[in-house]
Amino acid sequence: MILPVLRLVALGVALAAGLSAAPAQAPEQVGVGLTDTSSDVAFFIADKKGYFRNQGIAVTTTSFASAAKMIAPLGTGQLDVGGGTVAAGLYNAVERGINIKIVADKASIKDGYEYSTLLVRKDLADLKGMTIATAAQGAGSESSLNEALKKGGLKFSDVNVVYMGFPEMLAAFKNKGIDAGVTNEPTVTRSISEGFAVRASRNTIYPGQQTAVALYADEFIVKRRAVAQKFMSAYIRALRDYNDALKDGKLAGPGADEIIAILNEYTRIKDPAAYREMTPFAANPDGRVNTASLKNDYDFYKQRGLITGRVAVEQVVDNSFADEAVRQLGAYQPKN
């Protein structure tokens, strides 16, 4: 009886050796476009904490000046995923047949988390006739300015709008090149702390505004849907870690130190104190986008002739990936 047993043992060892020698399945490659800002944080968290790796995904990132610069590579399949502001140009691109989808929240505004807002020079009051900066024509910052003007009983045509990047607005406030500007963090905190400007309103100007979104390329959705779903599950898990770190309008909740360390590593701001001081953005822990906000912005762009086709917001939004991720992960249970 000893010999057969030894043969079985030897066979088991050989099989085990053969299995261990089998090559591991190669990870799925996913190309992601970033703007290298704090609103990319869910991508950063999912990468740093291994959520993408656990889903069998290897991410390659490319930096862009804005989401508008990502549209062409998303349309050609050079990028699978992108993220940034929803501008008029996105709808025009879809009208031209570039079938990009908005698939998840990336950054938004809510009470206490107004990281993007209208600032006014401290020595000024009435907005009428002011020179006011926004990031770009047909961008979310323009729609935010329009909401602020409406609350003040003014029209968009009552002010002189100029365009510049958010960091440039700090210098423009300092040298009085602009009277006001819709800008975001860290320019908001720096402009206020250095005494150049104040918030135009104590109340949140545009609560619920969908300031940035995650985008999927058509090829990623149609040809690699299973991978696209795995990516979203990792992304939503990371969004929930970010939400756990929010408390009282700051990055001060459970896990905040870890999130700040990740931001410090992945973005251009290498100052943990700056992240603790500035107002963070909000983000839906279930990933669903605020369609009502997108429709409001769309109507504003359309009225100004910046959207030329008939593509509607509903044609561009696809919440199915986020909804399936929530089904898999379960209901969000905040830690704080």
C-alpha cells in the first residue's frame, strides 16, 4: 500500500507545481485622463489603495489641461475614462457622433462644501458692470456666475465676462485686473486669506451643481463593458472613502489623514496643511450625477447659442454603471 500512496503524493506535487507555474492572468489595461486636481481624488484613492488592482485592472493616466481636451482621445478610443467639467462642447461633440457618456459624479456643490464659488474684491459691492472672470466660455463656472447674477436681480449681459485659469485669478485679484471671479480651491482660500477677495454670498450660490463628472468612451462601454463595470466598482468604493473623510466642511473625518496624504502625493499641491484649510468638494457616495443641475446648465448654454444640436442631457448620462456598483457594494454606511 505504501507505493501507491507515494505515487499519489508525487502526482499531487507535480500537479501543484504545474498550477503554480501557470502564468497569472494579465490585468486589463485602462487609460484614464486626469486634470491633476483634487477632484481626481477617487481615481487616486482607487489606485493607491489597490482597488483597481483588486479588480484586475492596471490604470495608465494622462494629464490634460481640461476635460474638453479629452473629448477627441475619448472619441477615438485612445482613452477609456476621463473626468472634468461638463461644458457645452461635450454636447456638441455627442451631436457630431462622439458617443461619450457621463457615468458618475466626480465633484459637486452642496451646503458647507462650496469649493467653487464667486469671489468679489473686498473694496467692491455691486456686481453690475463688473469685470468678472470665469474659466472658459460654455463651462460650469459661467453657469454658476449666471445663478449668482440672477439672485442679485441681474442678467449675464450686465457684466463684462473675461476668461482665465483659476490660478491666474489670484494674481488678477491682487493687481485689480478683475473685480470678481468664479474660481475653485485652492484659489478660493488663498484669495480670501491673503485679503484680496471675499465670498460674494454667505449662502451657497448654486447648491447641487454638478461641477465635474467621470466620463466613459463608447468603445469602453460597448466592447469592454465588464471591465468598465469593474472600474466603476473600484471608483465608487474610493468615493466612499473620500466621503468618510468629510466632516463639518473640511477634510477632518475618519481617514482624512490618509486621503490628504494621497492628495499630497498625486497632485501638484505638496502641502497637507493646505488641504486641511481649504473647503473640499462634495461627491455622491453612490456615484449618481445631479441630472437637474446638468439640465439647468444645458439650458443656459443653449440660450446663449453655445449648444448647436438637439442632443439632450438624458442622452449623455448613463447611471447604470454606478447603480450596479452600489448593488454590488451595498448601501453606503458612513463612518463618521
